[in-house]
Amino acid sequence: MSIKTNPGNYFEDFTLGKKIIHATPRTVTEGDVSLYTALYGFRFPAQSSDEFARTMGFSRAPLEDFLAFHMVFGKTVPDVSLNAIANLGYAGGCFGAPIYPGDTVKTTSTVIGVKENSDGKTGTVYVRSVGVNQHDEMVLDYRRWVMVRKKDKTNPAPETVVPDLPKAVAIEDFIIPEGITNKGYDTDLAGSPHLWDDYKAGEKIDHVDAMTLEEADHMTATRLYQNTAKVHFNQHTEKDGRFGKRIIYGGHIISMARSLSFNGLANAFKVVAINGGRHVAPSFAGDTIYAWSEVLDKMELPSRSDFGALRIRTVAAKDQACDGFPHKNEDGKYNPAVVLDFDYTVLMPRR
Amino acid sequence: MSIKTNPGNYFEDFTLGKKIIHATPRTVTEGDVSLYTALYGFRFPAQSSDEFARTMGFSRAPLEDFLAFHMVFGKTVPDVSLNAIANLGYAGGCFGAPIYPGDTVKTTSTVIGVKENSDGKTGTVYVRSVGVNQHDEMVLDYRRWVMVRKKDKTNPAPETVVPDLPKAVAIEDFIIPEGITNKGYDTDLAGSPHLWDDYKAGEKIDHVDAMTLEEADHMTATRLYQNTAKVHFNQHTEKDGRFGKRIIYGGHIISMARSLSFNGLANAFKVVAINGGRHVAPSFAGDTIYAWSEVLDKMELPSRSDFGALRIRTVAAKDQACDGFPHKNEDGKYNPAVVLDFDYTVLMPRR
Amino acid sequence: MSIKTNPGNYFEDFTLGKKIIHATPRTVTEGDVSLYTALYGFRFPAQSSDEFARTMGFSRAPLEDFLAFHMVFGKTVPDVSLNAIANLGYAGGCFGAPIYPGDTVKTTSTVIGVKENSDGKTGTVYVRSVGVNQHDEMVLDYRRWVMVRKKDKTNPAPETVVPDLPKAVAIEDFIIPEGITNKGYDTDLAGSPHLWDDYKAGEKIDHVDAMTLEEADHMTATRLYQNTAKVHFNQHTEKDGRFGKRIIYGGHIISMARSLSFNGLANAFKVVAINGGRHVAPSFAGDTIYAWSEVLDKMELPSRSDFGALRIRTVAAKDQACDGFPHKNEDGKYNPAVVLDFDYTVLMPRR
């Protein structure tokens, strides 16, 4: 008779090169899509309308890419971050085959780096997680690193290995869905006349709208993604925790910011890369999330003139309108209102 | 580089005859239906059971008509009522082709009337909005009027045009779904033995049940409909607004009242017309909604004896049971508990 | 003109042998499954993944059995327990044909016992409720008993009939889904290496995780199941009720406990029987639910060596971690933290 519950992995459990098969493959459905719309007010047309998606060459409306992200990410939590103190960063995230309702997603992670902290109590673990569909096609491949507790301070430190992480995903690594076309792309139905040609590097956009966070909403989202991190769900322990309340899953804020970004980036119909991202501060029920974006880079795609890419920084702030584009103060520290600083790359039709 | 965010339209932007194509066509799914059931406890059998619906001649369970309404209405918000001060009324609403899961809905509006207010700061805009499915079949055609801010008080007033609006949709304008039949209609499964024959004009029905409103619920509903009106979502600004809190989308109350009306109108399987409606007072999270109905009229349908129509007034009240049928007081003013006074027409099987 | 609203049944209405056809047949969909995942964080793989389910011999992912239970149970509420004072117990519950998205469920109940209480104001009613799918195959057959108000104290008491209820469903009454197999069962994907062989009668498992209850969540769940009991929904009356707040549907706690039990019972892929159950104390929004389980019995299945059965007691407690396995105190009274004591039988693959 052994202990039947999963205690999660500790720093010592993450040996370099270790492969983890995560539990609970997940068939994603139209029900998940409806919930995503209902949780964030998602309005991008390719993900909202089968008709619109087919006009673009998709077989039907694909899942929004960050919903795909959450489905792939959620599975990693019980094995990677159950004993994590902090989710430190993301890099090198590439979206692959679009996910359609009916597809089944599962995730595997590989330990690509370990670095014990000087206090001997914690360490940083770098993992590469790959989500695949039922045809074993990659749907998302990304790196993240987390700070994890050691089981025992007296255990010897492993050799430090810090992987070489790209600042941004390179153009040649973007995976453009096969067969997509901008012919017949209808900017009236899409909600904005502004196409790739109209954006400039350095341009800042205030997304104007805002959304107040509720406990029921963020828990519903996080459960939908089968993300099990305790801090999101257990008020009985969190009341005595660092903040006295449940901490909202950072991915909930990413999806909210992306949904708010429709007002200004309506034609950014696809995320191709996650370059990096930082959950600058925690969010809680009752906070109202605003967002703004900056065009960091504007890229032509190799040998195609129908779509272009924009590297975007989307910043989410709480309880502060974003017409002043809050980011970092002069001392390099983040404005205290900022909760998310996210760097990703989207596709947009060209004229 | 232009402003990329949608500022919404102001009174001056609504010129008579102007046509607006609203963004984000929407494929409605079984997921939306489940959420609707979960939001309101909707229990009418034709919309709950494919088997029951097929017995009646539908190809499967169609969407509840007010869910169809919200899907069509939601799209109009960013263009019609983003700068609205008040949603003043509805008229001449006809439901057309039933919407089934998998159908894609989009909406177009035409400005049919404008009337500047005497203060020169606001005006009333009348629009006719038409929702169609992917076959370009009309699913809903209705008029509403809203009070909208002017951009600039000094702009000259347009010529006043107030459209002629019917007090009620005429019998000959009802669209009865093709092929429906009352043969095999099972009143046990439907939940009530009372058919069209059993109702009388003037009859009042207390729907008895009640439902308390929650912030997460009304925001979830309103986001599902992709309705973007800021007052429903942003506590950060609303705390300093007129009521100090978020205002619930009026349509949420319509759907709640319709769902409560099952207890007394269980065989009212289809809404054919919206004759008029007034959101008498705002509702907020924490309010408990009760409802009662009055049969305003009882109509035979031309050349068919299997179904009849009932014109219904459903009144929703907050924090007050409806056994006293609260409506207007002797001075003609609404009882302060009333939040909704809604006039619509339903179909019901005959004996 | 008659009263159109359903007043529910009183004790006198339940005559022995009476059969009740419950309203609103319900087509269950992928949308319902997504909501269930989002409400409870359900992670069992056979219900989460069509691919995993097919490997086991299901045609696709079936509905989790307790979701099936709620769908069948919900229909009985308007007729059986609208005037109930207490839901006293369950027994003899057998799950039959798996329910798949697209199936339509309806429920019929038969009165199998009546016993008036000595005060003449109330009585206990025993019903056997049977849910069937669109092919008239039984999906769930169970007994429950409730305490119901009498309409009139002066009405004579019926002859007392108390049905003989089994303490536990017998092995020969388990219905094993046709064609299921443990070949290719993947314990990595399932989330635990512990199979039937590894469990012992008497073994206790702390499920560790916990979930805080929200008003929006429990009402959403209860509405999804079309359960109409007023105490769950009406804060306006409940504020003056026994607890001053809405009481959470007991079944919501069953599903939460079952979902938490994944951490320790991940391979319990199917519930075959409900042996008994008691809602020991009410739960409210704000409570945090923990759970633990005890293996009450370990059973081989007749003529098959691929799966075995475990009779499980799952106990849910509020605002108290379950590492101490809270249950009854020495005086035989329940620990005040306990809200649910549930006895059911699951299937698990063998080595």
C-alpha cells in the first residue's frame, strides 16, 4: 500500500533531460469555445465564425491560440509547478497545427535546465513543453521556467545548466496554417479597417475597454484548463497566505488582455509566437483589467505578400485606464498598476 | 497611422438611411445552448431536447428565441449603443428562421429615424436591425431606439424623422416554422397540461420562482453575446458612476423572466414577436428577480387549428414576490420594484 | 381558467405505486461536459478524452456518471422535492448505459413507500427514479427518500410502507459497459500508476486539494441540471430563512468531492453504483470543500480479470483539511466539518 496522492515534483526531481508525460489528454469541443467567449468576451471573427474561418481557408473556426495555450499548459501544472513558488517566464513559444473542436490534446515536457539558488532551498527549473493533437502534430511548443522548492536543503546541487533562450521567435520558425488566404477577407465583418500595412513599429494602442475580475470567473476558467494550482482555488488556506486571498491564474489575464486587444487589433487573427512574458504582479477578484499594446516590430513573411506579422507587447494594468500606456517608470521598475507584460507575434492580412 | 480603436458612433454619425454592417459573425453551438441553460435554468422542452423538437417537426432543438435575440443584438452594441445614455425601446420584432447549433449569425442595421433633443447634447436614434443566418435567411428583424450623445453641441440638428412603429406585430407577420405540428405533443414531458385553449385574455399568472443575480453570471451572459457595453463590465469606473456599481444588461433580465415564466407558460414553445419592451429600472448583482405575466391577447392563426398565439406581457420585479402582480401604481408610475415590462407574442399548441 | 403554476406535490399526493413522468427531456451535449469540467476541474481521462475513451472500448468520451445522475435527478425536483423539507437518503443506485453527448435523457419516478410522521404534518416519501436514453435504455435507476409537507394535517395517514433497501448494490447488479477493455490503458496519461491491485479495504486517502464554493458556480451547476429547488436560488427569501443564505444543492458537493478524488483515485474511471449517501450538513458560498476517501470493500468482478470494483466512502468536509480523515466522533455524531458522507462503487483496471 503506497501513498496514492500526487505530491508534485520538487527541485531534486527535475533531472536534466527528464521527460514527463502529463496526465489527462483532453478533447476540446465547441463547449470549451463557448465558455472561452463567455469568460472573456472574445470577438475575433476567425475564431467566432465557421463561415468567416472557411473564407480564410481554415476548415472551420479554430480555437483561439491562447485557449490552445491554456489547454497545453494546464496539463503541466500537477507535474511542473505544483510546488512552484513563482512562474518566472516564457520563451520560444511556437504555435503549430490549429486546434479544432473535436481534436484531442496532450502534453509532454522535458527538463532543459536546472539552477539551484544560493540559499539551497529552491531552484529554477527550465522545461520545454510540447502539446500535440491526436495525429501527433505539434500544436504548441514552448519553454517556461519556474522557481521550485527543494525537498531537502541538504541534497547536493545539480550542475547548473541554463538553456539558451531566444529573445524572440525567428520569422523562419513561424508556422503559417496551410492554405490560408486573405482573399475575401471582409474588414467590415472583422470589425476594423486597419490591416498590417497600417501599423508602424513603435505605435501604441490603448484598448480602452476593461473587465472586472470575479472569483467564479477565474476559477471557472482555470478549472476548464484543468490547471490544478492550489492558490487559485482554496480560500481557506489563502486567507492566511501572502495576500489573504486567491491569486488569479496568470493565463486568465493573458486571455483577458488578448480579448480586450480586439479594440485596436481586430485583424490580428492568429498568434504565431510567444516571445516572452512576465506576470509582473498578481491579480485578484475585484481588480479591473485594462490593456494597451505596442507594436514592437513589423515583419514581412518570407515569400508571401498576403499576410504580415506584428510583434506586439501587450501590457495589462489593474484599476488604471491605459491611455497613459503605463509600463516601466524612469527607475526601470514597473508602474505598480501593471500586472502583465507580454511579448508575442500575430499575423494580420495585408492590403 | 490612425487611431485604431473604435470610438463608437455619436448622434451625428447616424444619418437617415445609413446602413451598418456589424462585426463578428458568430457560429452558435451546443456550447452556447448549455451556457444559456446554466445561466437561466431554461426548461422549455423544444429547446432542451432534440427528440422533443423532432416530434414537433423541428430538425433538432432550435435555439431559444431570446438567445437568438441576444446574439443578433450583441453585435449592434459597438456601433449603435456604445455612446448611448439609454436604451429606450423595442418594437416590431419578428423572429424568422429558427437558429440551430452550427448556424452562423450576422447583423446589419439601418438608421430609420433621428430626433435631436432640445438640449442639443443628445438625440434619439431609431435603427432597424436584421440578423441573418449563413443562408441569408432572416432570423430576427426588429427596431429599437436609443438616446445617444452628440459629439459636438454646436453641430446642427438633422431633420427630425420618427418612424411609424407598430404597437404590436400583426398576426399576418408571424413566421411559423415550416413543418411544425402538434401531433404527438406530450404535455407530460412538456411540463404542463395547459394549452392555448386554457388561457384567457386578461388572465394573470404569478411565476412564483425567483433567481438572485450575480456579477459573474450577468457578465458571463453578456460576454457570451459579445455585447461590449462598458457599464456591464467595469467596476473601476462604475464605482464612481450613477449607481456605484455595474448595471446588468437588460436582456439578461428578459431571459431570466422568460425562463421563470416556464412555471405557468410551459407550452409557450416559441416566441414569434417582440411587440415592445421597456427596461423600467436597472438591475444589479444581489437583486432577486421574480416575474409574472398577463395574457394581453389570444389569437387564432390564419388557416391553422393546431397552434394559437398569445400576446403576453411579462413583468419582472426585484426583491418582491409577484403574487400581487406589481405593475403601475394609480398615478401611472411604475411600482418601484418593477425592472422590466415586456410585450411579446408566443405560440402554443391547441387541443 | 385554472391555476397555471405547478405547486409541487404534497405528502398526500404520493400514493403508493403512483407513477410520475417528469418534464423536460434533455439532450446532453459537449457543452454540458465543458461546463462540468469548468465547474469542478474534472480530470478523469475517460470522460475528458475521446481518444482515451476509445482505447478503453467506449465509442467516445461518455458523460461522467455523476453528471448523468444530476441530469436524471434534476427532473424529479419539481414533482418530488419542491415541498420537501429534507433529502434524507439514497440507496440502490445502478448506472446503466453510458450517456454520450447527443443522447436525450428523461426520468420517471414511482412511489415505493410512504410513512407519515407522528406529528401529522409531514411524512417520508420513497421514490424509485429511472432515467432512460432515447433508445429507452436505462441510464440510472435509484431510490431516494425525502421528508415532505402534508397539505392538511387533518388528512388521514396512509398505510405505512417502507421499502426494503439494500445496504449496498450487489456485484451481480453492476452494469459493466459492453466491450470495455484494459488493454492499452495508459497509466501515464491517466495520471496515476495505482490500479485496483494496489488498493486495500480499509485504506484511507486524503485527496489534498480543495475548492472554495461560489454563489455563481453552484447556481450555474444547479440550473444546468434544471433542478428548480428554490432554496438554491432565492436570496430574497433565504435571507430570512434558517441559515440566512442560499443552500447549495447537495449534488454539487458530490461532484466536487468526486473531482477532488482524482488525486488518489485517478484510475476509478467509472461509477457503477450509489450505495447510500447522506448530506450531513448544508454547504454555503464561501465554504472551502476538502475530501478524503476510504476503501470500504474490494471486489472481483464475476468472470473477468481485467477490471475490479472498489466500494468507496468519500467524505467531504468544509474549511478543514482532510489529513485527519474527519468523519464521526466517538459519540457517533459527525465531526462538525463534515458535509457529505457518500458510499458508492467504482471500477478500476487491474494489472
